[in-house]
Amino acid sequence: MTDPERLEGVPGRYWHRLEDGRIQCDVCPRYCRLNEGQRGLCFVRGRQDDRIVLTTYGRSSGFCVDPIEKKPLNHYLPGTPVLSFGTAGCNLTCKFCQNWDISKAREFDRLQDAASPEDIVEAAIATGSRSIAYTYNDPVIFLEYAVDVARVARRRGIKNVAVTAGYIDPAAREELYTFMDAANVDLKAFTEAFYNRLCTGRLGAVLETLDYLRHRTKVWLEITTLLIPGHNDSPKELGKLSDWVMTRLGPDVPLHFTAFHPDYKMLDLPRTPALTLTTARDIARKVGLKFVYTGNVHDERGQSTYCPGCGERIIGRDWYDITTWQLTGDGRCGICSTAIPGLFEAHPGNWGQRRVPIRFGRLERS
């Protein structure tokens, strides 16, 4: 992991010195132990001048205004635009990564978009975005940048959304989520074997993050599981996953089952059949979860929200377009007045399926 070039960046906040002279990065449960000039597995945090630095502060893989449902968040300001950005690198090594060109980037920081926290918040306001999403790779590894943006956003009335795998150390976790308003966490599977074999991570650490978010914060939480044929899509595993969410987090946490497509190091597998997604949704609903969705497929039934009180469709969705809206201004079913958990307004946004790239200044290192 030694980098022959001098690392550049801002000081990291989570590390400590070991007795053998190495420095341990404490942002995530990987706890990379580094000599001078080495980078961690994420590639963007490294040791320079006897401290940990974040090399991607102020630089991004790109900015885009997306529909909030693409994160996916179905119960958080539906239909509104969200300014989305990420950096490079990742602290997991998922062989099925759908954003591998960003998360696995190595020569990436030669030329990229540059933006200060103030620039990003101004862009969110100018584009009518109600929130900023820290996404594409994972805000855990660019924590200092994400938190600084989120501080400014909160002062300006813009919401903050973390899209993350939830693989984070408890101390860093507390700081990150102090400044987040909503999160979608990837629960990639429900076995340690899957995490160890395909992600080189630990399921237990992710479950701890989910439990923390649900019970120790006010962050709005939704969960996504990408169903990979033959790896994490058995009815038995889906039943255990759904039962854990129901028992530990409660029936109101939305759960999204999304379709895998062949990518990165798993090109030999087929796409997830639509039947697998509907079966997963049925299993989770039978366990008692009230809001279960399908994604990455055209499935208006599976992507719509139904009232747990009267069973009526209260938010209809066709991909990212809102087709039905039967909610009151205080987030209740317009038919039976059952309270629907989440953050809603009297009317949905009308952003739809648009995806609008945003360009900032370009940054080139000599």
C-alpha cells in the first residue's frame, strides 16, 4: 500500500499512534495500521507527516441533481431533487460493486471537480435541491469533507442524506450522524460468510450501525439490500434478514430489495429475476414490515407506498415519477388518517426522473 508520491490532504480526525510506531486509522472497523507514506485500503486516507490525512477533501467524482427516490429514500420529501456527490475509494471490497469505477479508483485524483463546502451548498440552493446526498462511494471515508459540507447545509436549511454501507467505527459514527438528517444503509446480506467472502467486512459492524441509527439518533432510516442470484437471495436468508429488521428496528423502517446486474468482478451471474424481488417483498411483508419496496426494475406496485391502516395506495410511483398522492400535510393517509412515518409535505415534489450534472471548477495537480 506504499505510495511513492507525497500524500496531500487535510488532517483526519480519527487515528492513534501504536507502540510499534505505526499509526492506526480509526474511521472504520478495518483499522488500517500505516507506516509513513502508506495509504489505507480505502486509498483516500493515508499517513503523511506522522498523521492521517484525507486526500480527497474538496474534490469529487462529480455532482448531479437526482430524484431523492434514487438514493433510495421513499419516505423523505418524495419527488424532490437532491444534490448528490461522492469522492473516490471505498472501505469495502465488494466484488459486485455497481459503482466500481468510482469506489475502486486509484489514479483518480489527477483531475476532478473541486468545490468547497460553501460552493456545494450554494449549488444545492441554486438548483432547488432540498437536500444534499453524500453518495456514489461512501461518506464514511470522506467524513471530514462530508461533515464540513453538512454543517454549512444545516445552517442554510438544506437537509443532509448519507448513502452508506454503514461500515464505520462508533466514535466516527457519532460525529457523522450528528449532521445527517436521513440515511439509506446498504445491508448487503445477512450472513458473516457473505461479508467476509465478497466484501472483506463484517456483518456485525453494519448491524451495530443500524441499531445505533434507529435507537440513538433522530436520523430517518431506510435500508437497501441488493439481491444477488445464488448468494443472498434464498427465502431462508431473506426471512432472517426481515425478522431482524422487524424485531430490532421495528415495522416502520422501509426496506428496499433491489436488482443486481452483472458488474465489476461478478460478470458471470444473471440479472436478478423480477420474481425474486417480489418474493422477497412478500416475505418481508409477512414478517410484519409495513413498507417494503423493489428497485432497479419497473414495478409500480412494488415501488408504491400503501397505507398500513386501510391498505390503499397513498403514494404511487412509476420509477421516479409520483403518479398518486393521497397524503395530508401532516403525513397522514388522506383516506383513513393513519400516520405514515417519514418526512412529508402537503404536496410532493415534481422533479421526476431528471438527472442533471453540475460542474464546478476543475482541479489539476502538478
